[in-house]
Amino acid sequence: MKKKKVRKFTVVFEKAKEGGYVVSVPILPGCVSQGETFEEAERMIKDAIKCYCESLIKHDEPIPKESEEIFGLVDVPIRISA
């Protein structure tokens, strides 16, 4: 029986001009998906990551490991002259 391991991947969601979201995985080049809603885009990218990793395993290539860096957003008030 094959063992399953849960891995975490950083993903980037971007609002698409035509609506919905485009989502990519920086550590997995070319791993991109999209969805009409945030939830659909999240489901789609999870499937894309799984397929990408299965292909790496099939070809005896290592699955890249994420760094321990934490990404986030901060609010910074900036005075802009009119």
C-alpha cells in the first residue's frame, strides 16, 4: 500500500480581468490553473499540484520543498499628494 503525505505549497491567486481567478504555484514552474470562484480555483490548483507531483514521482524527480518563509500582507498608510 502506498503511503500518502500531506505537503504544503504556496499558491498565488490573482483576479482575472474577465472574472474569476488565476492561481499559480511559484515553486512548481508552469503549474497554473483557474476558476470562476475563489473556491473553484482552489480546488483546481489542488488537482493541478497533485498531477504535477505525480508526474515528478513517475519520472523519479524530487518534489521541491517549500522554504520556511512566511508571506503576508500589511496595511501601510501613505500620504499621497493630489
